[in-house]
Amino acid sequence: MALARFPTLVALSVGFIMWTGNAAHAAATNWVGDSRAAVRLITATDHIAADSTLEAGLEFRFAKGWHGYWRTPGDAGIPPTVDWSASEDISGADISWPAPHRLVIEELQNSVYENDVVLPVKLHLKQAHTSVRVKASIEYAACSEICVPLQAELTLPLSTGAVGPSAESVLINSAQKQVPGSPDAAGIDVIRTRFVVTASEPTLVVDLQSKSGAFIRPDLFVEGAGNGIPPAPKVELQDAGKTARLTVRLATLPPPDRPLTLTLVDENRTAEFKGPAGATIPEHSSAFFAALLSALLGGLILNLMPCVLPVLSIKLFAFTRQAGGDLRDVRLGSAVTASGIMTSFLLLAASLVGLKWSGATLGWGIQFQQPWFLAGMAVLTVLFAASFFEWLPIGLPGSITTIASKRAGGPMLEAFLAGVFATLLATPCSAPFVGTAVGFALARGPSEIFAIFLCLGIGMALPYWVAALFPGCVRWLPRPGPWMLVVRKFLGILLLGTAVWLIFVLWSIAGAWMTAITTVLLACLLGYRASISAPVKGHIAALASRRSGWITAGLAIMPLVFSLSAVASVSQPAPGREWQVFNLDALPGLIANGNTVLVDVTATWCLTCKVNELRVLENAEVRSRFQQSHVIRMRADWSRTNPLIADYLRRFGRYGIPFDVVYGPGRPQGEALPELLTTSALLHAIDRASVQDDNRKSEESAP
């Protein structure tokens, strides 16, 4: 009986061994190929589960010196193609493509795979929990000095059973991580994509911002711009490598209805996103001309902004003094003041170009974030005010004064410095058109920055150029007389008000100690300068003069002391229940819940921001609307240097404040508002953001 059972036992044992051996290797086929390249089919599980999909992969192995191709191979080669039609119980398959690397051979651009690569495949099952037979007919190429077309037939049967990860699942999971995802998942913000059309060829310009580490060696694969792939981009890294501009030469623009597909590869980071379609308006001369015109108009409007109004005291008084004088002096003084303004703007442009090359944060008016600048401007403003009150004259050392008088340079130097001073106080204001022009300039190269800032200077200096060309218009002003003494003191009070504002900003940014030191040094400077300004004879008279100088210095500094005591009782305004702290990460969740969000970027030193706040944001109608619409208000304080806020501004192509954005279901990407807010513009933006448009509603309701 034992002998009779022996053949049966042997057969069962052999069958068990064969079954377990097949089960252990059921997740992969054999390699099919030769010494140059081979391919096999792998799956993430050994058996079929109750799911409607099956994770699989095509693993290619290339010998050293050989390579295969990506889905868009480039100027040569063929991509892998797979036919799944012979499979059983498989309705379709989706292949994902890990990021390639660029291979250039005699100026031919190729996107290739080398060594070992797995293409993740998602197989769609006709019926879940049923055994399948996967059959893949593959055609691909292996290339070195020559290209060899290869073909493979792969068959992999899978039965139902207990589901668990296969030995090859690690390969598939690793390959899926190498497939480019969204820019956000890669820690990258796509700031802007645009076409630039020149007389020779079109180019694609892509501006990127890294939210994590710096860019290392970014490459951009462009699909959809003619046959093949364009050459590697020209890469410009800024902000210590956190900002990248990629410029790609294109053979042709894409069709209007088909945007480009862009794949970014930077070491271990990859991302895929859509570029502009061919219908996008080409940007070059027309946009640059529009930016120059915006700069010209913005510079002209700067003369009327609240930041510059205190400086009008110097301008107005200079013109008033010249109303009855020689027209030649009016012409020359006006031209020199205009030159001072334009020179200052060119120096600002040079500073910004240098900062951009060094990787520093850029912005319009960012010097007001620096305590040393605020302290210097406060001292300078008080000195000008003291001069208006005749507490002390502002002059040059005797030797320089002698030379200047011989060359008629004394008044001219004063006129030039007036232009410089006006420009410095104008920089915290982002007037209409100024923000657009500055954003255009700072997002481009040195030549554009200098051109835009030169137009800003011409615009701000335009009234002086008009006075220089038509000096007779100054005679329309009242003739000099005793009334000028009253006006002189009134304008001096305006300048002292500016100094109080600068001291307040200094206090809010640098604290009490820095402000106190600046105030004491300013008082010492005023006292010393006043005590030596008018030489007198005799010891007693000299002593009296010095005492008088210190007394007048104390009078000059008293408004600043009062301002400090006032500021001491007022802490830096912090967001409360009405205004939340700026949190960019919270925006998607708030919008998804149907909220409308207003983001207000402001600063202590931004007078235009204060005007917007008083005229619009604190308006009774607007506040009522905020409560009715349940608008969430976020405030970003840019009084001090903050790279996160600077990056946020840069996303919208802005580099200055005030800046307000409204988000909501109808405006998930945000709608930027003008620099000078109006009640109607803000309320209409809230309406648009609060309700989804009809097109979006119909798309979401469509099956």
C-alpha cells in the first residue's frame, strides 16, 4: 500500500514545488533582449485583488554606453511603444514616464534613459478579483554609436489569491516617485510663463521660485513646440539660487489651442506643468514700450503722492523765491533739480542691479526697512526744517563754498540735493503705474531695470523740465514779500511732521534704544551747528551764541521728543479678531470652505497704505460688507525684512506696496487690486471672488 501511494506522493510533491516556485516569481516575466538592452514586465502584487486596477511596470535595462528614449525622444531615436490588445481581462493601460536626462550629440537634442529604468503602468481590469493574462508587445530602440530597433513579447499570468506586495513592488514604488508631479509637490512655484518674440526666433521664458532648497542645475524639457525638443534653457539664478529664470529658444510657437507641456528636472526634484498656448500675445517691444510709458506716468504721479508732499515745501519755496528773479536762474535751477531726481533714480537702479546679482531680496522702498536709512533720513529732514526756521543755515565748508561761489555752484548744489531728497522720500510710495513698471523691471535684466528707472526719473522730474523749458511760467507765482516768512515757517512745520513720521517708523522697526540714540545725536548736531553758524566777537557774546544755539536745537528736537512719548504708549498694531496674521498655507483650505479672503500687505513706513486703510478699509460701507459676507482678512506686515512676503509679492509680479489681493471660490488664484484702493473696486472684487462663475459651475456639474 505504501508502494502504491509512492507515485502519487511524488507527483504531489513535485507539483507543490512547481506551484510555489511559480508563485514566488509570478510578479515578473523573464528578461527578453540581448547584451545591449533587455526588458521585462513586473507587477506590484503576486495575485489579483478585488481592485479594478493593477500596478505594474516595464523595466528596461541598458548596457553601459547604451540608452533608450523618453516619450518625446528629441531630434533622433524612437520612444517605446506598447500594445496590450492581446491581454485577457485588461481594458487598458496608462504608462507614466519618469523624468529623463538630456543627451546632446553634435547639437542634436535627445531625452534619454540610461542604465536601469522602470516605466510605471496602471492596468485597468475588466473584472475585479478574476485571474488575468497580461500580454505586452513592446517596440523600442537601444542606441550607442548606432541605433538598434528591438522588439519583445512579454506574457504574465496572474491568479486570484491572498494579496501582498511582491518583491518587485519596491522597484515600482521607486519609479513612481521619479515621475514628475505638480510644481507644488516639488516645492516650486511657477511665477510666470510667457513667450518673447524677436526678429530672429521666438523664445519661452519661465520664472520659478523654490520654496525649499536652492535650484542647482535646472533643465526644462519642452513638448509641443514643433518636432523634437528645444535646446537646454539659459538659466539665470537669483536670490541665492531660490529664483530661476529659464529662457528656451523655440523653433515655432504652438497652436493656439494646445499649450506646451513643460517638464522641469533639477537633480532629484522634478515637476510637470503647462506652458502658455500660441494664442498668448507675444511680449517684447510692445510690452516693453507699455512698461516705459507706465514708468513715465508713474513718476509724474509720484509728485502728488503723500510720501512726496512734504518735499513740495522745498520745491515750492525755491520756485517762489525765483518768481521775481532772472529767468536764466529759474531755467538752470529747474534743470539741476530735475537732474538730481534722474541721477537718484539711476543710482537706485544700479543698487538694485547689484542686489539682484548678489541674491538679495528686491523691492520698491525696501530701504525703509533699514534702521540706518530711517535714522539718516530723520536727521536730514530735521536739518532742512531747522534751516527753514532759520535756526541754523545749511552750508558747506568755507573752502568748498568759495569754489562753488566762483562757479555759481552753491545754489545749484542746493537744487540738485533737493531733487535727491525728493527721490529718497518718494521710494516708499507705490503710486499707480509705478508698481507695474517696477515689477516689469525687477523681473528682467539690468538693461530693462535702467531703462524703466530712467523713465521713472524723467516722469517725476517732468514738472522741472517744463519749468526749465518755459521759465516764464514761474512768474505766475506771487512776488516775493513778507508773506514768504509765514509760508517758510509753515513749510518747515510740514518737514518736521515728516521727521516725526520717520522717527515713528524707526521706533516701530528698531525699538526705543536706536530711536533714543538717533534723537540725542540729532540734538547734539543741531546744537553744535547752531553755535558755530554765526561768528561773534568777544568771549561773552560767543558764549551767549553757543547757549542760544543749544536752546534752538532743543526747540527743534522737541517735536521729536513728544513723538517718542506718544509712540511709547502705542504698541505696534497687531492683527486681532478682525485681521488675522498672514498665513499663505491656510489660504487653500479657507477657499475650499467657500470663504472670501482679503490679503493686505502693508508697512509702517508706507503712507499710501495708511491712506488706503483710512479711506477704504476702515470705511463704514466696507466694514459692513466684511461682516455681511464673512470675509476673512489677513494682514502681512512688511515693515521689516521678510522673505516670505517678498516672495508672495513676486508671485504677482509686484515689488512694492500697498498690495491687496482678494481670494475666493470665484478667484482661487487671487485677484490683485490697484495700488490706490477705491471702495467700488474692492467691493466688486469681493463679489467676483465670492461666487463661482457660470462656466466653472457648469464644468463642475457636468458628468
